[in-house]
Amino acid sequence: MVLFAGVMMLVGGLLEVFRGIMAIAEDDVFVTTPRYVFKFDLTSWGWIHLVLGALIAVVGFFVIKGAAWARIVGIFLVSLGLIGNFLDLPYYPLWSLVIIALDVFVIWALAVYQED
């Protein structure tokens, strides 16, 4: 299960990097929501997703390698990613919901792992 979580972190992190690049380039894929409480500029969301996605992908690589510290850092970073996707929900709703569901599973897989 941890191997799957690491692979999902690596792939999900790379997809978040691509999502960040799309937002920085101000792609037309994103919905504009003028009356949202957590309103940020689309470029700001892009940089947040870019940096967080890169960190998650790197830590996911170390989770695959079996580093114990990476599981703890992975739980923290994936939790931040989950919160970021929740706050970004109005801009790209379906993708945000998919990533939130995957993040919950990754957090669970990293949290329940016990070394033999």
C-alpha cells in the first residue's frame, strides 16, 4: 500500500505541477468565481500548486525508496495539498474533488503502514 501511495504522490505531484503551469499561463480551463471567500489571483494559485506539487513528487520518490522520514513528511505535504485543492475547488471543481479523494487515500496508506 505504501508503494501505491508513493507512486500516487509522484504522479499526483507532477499533475499538480502541470496544473500550476496552466494557472500561471492563465489558461481558459479555469472557472472565474467573483464571489468566493478564499479568492486569490489565478497566478498565485498556480505558484502554490507548482511548488506544492514539486515537493509532493520529490517526497513521493523517497516514499517509494522506503525512507521512513518521507512517510511523515508525505502525510504533512499531502494534507497541505488536500487543503489547497479544497480552497481551489471553485476554480477547477471536478479535478479538485478527484485529487482530494486520492489525497485521503494516500494519507491513510501512509498513516497505517507498520514496518515489520
